[in-house]
Amino acid sequence: QVQLVESGGGLVQPGGSLRLSCAASGIVASTYVMGWYRQAPGKQRELVAASISEDNTNYADSVKGRSTISRDNARNTVDLQLDSLKPEDTAVYYCNARPSIRSPFAYWGQGTQVTVSS
């Protein structure tokens, strides 16, 4: 049984940082394209960052330069570091794993809430 479990969300002030972690079980995360998505109230789910391989990543323009996606193959996890957080970053963040970049099939985590507010 495949599980993706996110952690690290919470309430943070504007300008602050958070590190989200996704722990995978039932798959070898290093063999999957791993991504982080987010969904704000009333909006569609959108890609935040993707790790296609260890050294091939891409980011949404809205977070480029202030976020980093990274893998820890020993722990079978993928993390998302978010810095200089803004209120518009408020959303539920979801971990995603797909067998290849073009695969229509993907596993999803249950999500973790990030709220940026003073």
C-alpha cells in the first residue's frame, strides 16, 4: 500500500519560513517524479515544485527563488523549503508521486495546511 504523509505545515508570519516534508512508503521515491502542489480556497490545485530527478527540478514562478525542493533517498522523503512566505502562499500543500513526468497516474498525500498571516 502506497502512502504519502505530509508534515510541517502550520501558521507562520509573513516573511517567515517553513519546511514541509513528505514521507513515502510503498514506493521508492527516488524512482518517481516527486512534486508539491497547493490548493487555496476557491482556487484550482497548482504545481509548486517538482523534482524530476536528483538534479532536475522546476518551480512555479510564484515561488521561484524562495523555495527549494530536495530529496533524501535514505529516508525516502522529499522536502519543500519555503522562505519569505507571503499571505498568498496560504493553501493546503499536497505531496505527489508519479512514475514518470508524463504519467497520468499519481499518488497523493492528504495535505498539510500552511497559513501565512500576522
